[in-house]
Amino acid sequence: MPPCGTLLQTIGIGRVAWATAAGRAVVLPVNFVLDGEAVVIKTSRDGMADAVEHDRVISFEADDG
């Protein structure tokens, strides 16, 4: 596992960010888990899932403090 994956194993809350269809930035705190090297986030059908379905860029970040 890469060093960032090792660090992510010690953190449970991150943030996701994306732009809506209207160009508005959305940043939300999320709980996440790692499945191997994949970050897994549970979401509803709107919002972030809509951004994925329409090929908009989504960013994820987490820090330890």
C-alpha cells in the first residue's frame, strides 16, 4: 500500500468537492473507509453521484487534524 493509503487507514473523516451543473462548488465532510487502495464513500443518488454520472471532476482529501 502506498504511504498515503497507510495514513488514510488512521483517519475516518475526509472531504469531497465537486462542481454542480450550474458551476457552483460543493464541499462536504464525509466518513470513508478503505477497500484495499480504493476510498469508499456512501452517498445519495443526487449531489456527488450526479456529478460522477455526468463526468464532472470530484476531489477527495483528508488530513489528520
